[in-house]
Amino acid sequence: MKKNQIIWHRLDNLMYNIKQCAEKITHMNIAGLSPSDMEATPAQLAHLRGGTRNAGPLDA
């Protein structure tokens, strides 16, 4: 690969990773979490998964 191709490939990967992070933060905000929250309640986790089922021991 030429040096330019490598740089563009890495830039594409970086942009993809930034987009993924932005989507996660957006979903956290929709669920009422801020990106600084380290722990989510079982109800918030269920919301992130798109469901509203009762929380089980694995949800904590």
C-alpha cells in the first residue's frame, strides 16, 4: 500500500470509531444517562436494549 492509502484507511477507521462512540452517547442520552455515568440502572439498561422487560440479576 502507498503511504497515502494507509493514511486514508486509518482516517476511515478513525471516523468509523468516532461515529460508533457518538451513537452510543446518543443512546445513553435518550435513556437519561450522561456519558459520565459509570453505572446504569436495570431500567436504563433495558431501555438501551430497546426493551422494557423486568430486570434480572444479570442486568445489574
